[in-house]
Amino acid sequence: MPKMKTHSGAKKRFRKTAKGKLRGRHAFSSHILEKKSPKRKRGMARPAEIKRPDRRRVRKMLGG
């Protein structure tokens, strides 16, 4: 049986933490930033934990 390949787009965007959680970039953080408050933009700079409905899909794309 051939090995499963890691989704190359997913491996660039998501990272698994030491405890097995999934981290990724915040949504709505790349453009139209003028109207967003500085506090909101600072929060978006830090990685976000992937929400529960998407975890299974992301984990499958990362090959595990």
C-alpha cells in the first residue's frame, strides 16, 4: 500500500503543538486593516487554535 502524502498547502499553513493542538493564522488578518482596531490586529498576529469543526479535516491533511 502506498504512503499517504501530506497536503503541501496544509503543511505551510498549520502547525501541531507539543500537546497535539493545531495552530494556524487568524482569518480576516491580511487586508482591509484600516478599519480594524489596533487591539484586534495585535490579536490576529498571534496564531489561533483551529476550531473544533475543522480539526478533523486539518489533521487528515497533515497526515495523522
